[in-house]
Amino acid sequence: MTSRERLLTALHNGRPDRLPCQVHGWMGYYLNRYLNGDDWYQANDRFSMDHAIYVSPSYHYADHAWDNWQVRTTDLGTEDGTHKWVSHITTPKGTLTHGQAANEITCWSTEHPLKTEADFALWEQFYPEPDGIDLTPVRETREKLGDRGILRSHPPSFGQGSPWQSLCTWFGTLPSIYLALDNPAFVHHALDVMCRRTVRALAMWEGTPADMVETGGGAGSNTVISPAMFAEFCVPYDRRQHEALHAVGVKVVYHLCGGLMKQLDYVVDNGADGLETLTPPGMGGDCDLAEASRRAGDKLFFIGGFDQNAGFEHGTPETARALVHQCFEATRDHAGYIVAPSDHFFHGDPACVQAFVDAARECVY
């Protein structure tokens, strides 16, 4: 099998010639520090890894669409390796403030732009919606990729993955949870607005060559919210979004970086085709890979499950190889499975990554 055939077989919950493998995206920090600045294609080729390349469409907006959403950014400088800046978003009826920071590894919000229901009203009224789409980046990537792997896209959401995750991106996770408890009607309204906008944009995806789209997000994991909250504030909107994605012909993998065992049945119910990242206890999650495979492997393909702290960042090639074989044995009888780190990684001897790939090649169905 080619890498593309191998990965697509797993996405259809089948058994390929051997265990496919990918990473959950290559971080620029790792590429620059450990791989001499390789790009994603070069990094995958370096290890003879199955390719999973991420690219999304670009969107067109009408003339003057951003006139009522003016962003002015002030640089606050860099201290101890952390760069900070603040953006003031001016609308005809009020101003929002968004503080952000970044270092060489990642970026984060220091002040979330939405604090009140009135702030969301500004977002709802003035944040622009696209009126067109350009699939050229996706088509060009698909052509470049060839039979080396699959193409993954992100939905046109407003933060990450799905409406609940996007709400948490704009308000912050704890404030979103408090809002859901104190004023569930408002939260349902906000989620509905975000979901409807996403679905409208997805209708423009007709003809996309993407193989799979990632929805969900760690804010839905059962280490963040309860199963009851997940059922109320995630499932109904995820289901609508997944129906729209299936209508344009792409598979859906639901991303829960964190605890998932208590949400597992709900992910089946929300219409996803697969589940990632299967975070093990050693990484702060709760995934029992064998149990998850037994319970849902006939309904969902799986991606992830590999402990990158133990296998890459603090491991040896022998550790990495053993962990891959453990993941394979846990899933081989039930789920279509792609072994992958259970999220991003930033450190680790490339020899451990090579052992990860070589071990997957040893795992034959």
C-alpha cells in the first residue's frame, strides 16, 4: 500500500497492510531546534513517515466588510523571551480589548476579547462573514502531496474546531463554564450563532479535495467539563457541523486532548467518524486505549494514543518502539487506527521519532 492508501483505509475503519503513523502537526520549534529547519514534507520524508498535511481554504469578504471591525494592535515589547501585544477592536457600538503573548514555543491570550454578553452582541453584529471561498491552497497541496498521505483541514470556526471550543477561545474557558451555569440560554444562543455561521461557510466547500477535518477541542474534554455539560453544550452543535462536513464529502475526526472516556459515547452520538488524541494518563488524560477500542472501535477510527513525553521527550528509541507496539495491540482487533503522539511535542531525540516510525512498520495486521 502507499501511505495514502494506508491512511485512508484506517479512516474508513479498515485494516491496512500495517500500522500507519503520523504526528499531530510539526511544531516550528521542533523543526528549527532538532531538524535544521525542515518543512513538514521534509520532516516526514526524513523519517519515511506517512504524511498528514494540514491546509484550509482561504475566504473572500465583500468590500468594506471589515469597516465595522477595526483592529489596532500595540506592541508591548519582549521580556525574558516573551513577546506581548494588545489589540483594540473598534466597532460602531463599542470597543473590545484582546491581550496576547508568544514565545518561541507557542502563543496564548493574556486577556480574552469578550467579557460580557454585551460584548458578544458586538461580535454577533459586526464580526464579518465571508461571501466566497478559494480552494486553491487545498487543491495545490493535494497535488503536491500525491500518494504520500492525506490532507487535513480545519473548519471555518472562530477559535478552534467546534462552537464550544470557539466560545472558550473568545471568553476564556472558566468564564464560559460560569456563563453556561449562570445563563445557559445565552450560551445556547452564542453557540447557535457560531454554528450557523460555520455551516453557512461550509456550504462553500463543495469540491474540496480535503480528506478529513478536525473538530472539537480540549475544552470539551471530561478533564474540563462534565459529561452533562458536554451533552448539552457540545453535542447538538457538533452534530450540525458534522452533517455539513459530511455533505461536502469529508471525514470528521473529533479532537479531545485530555479526558475522554466519560465523553466517548457522546462522540459516537455527535456523528464524528473518528476520535483523537486518545491522551494517556501519563500525559494528563484518561484514555484506556484498549477499553476505548473495545467500546467504540466499531464506530470510530482512532488517531493518537502515543505518550510523547515518555516516548520522545524523555524516552529512548527502545521506549518509543515498545509504546508503539502497546498501542497496536490495544487497537488491532477493534478500530481502524493511526498511531500518533497524543498532541504536539516540542522536544525529543530524532532517533526516538525514527524508532516510532520503524516500530509502526513492524506492526502488521
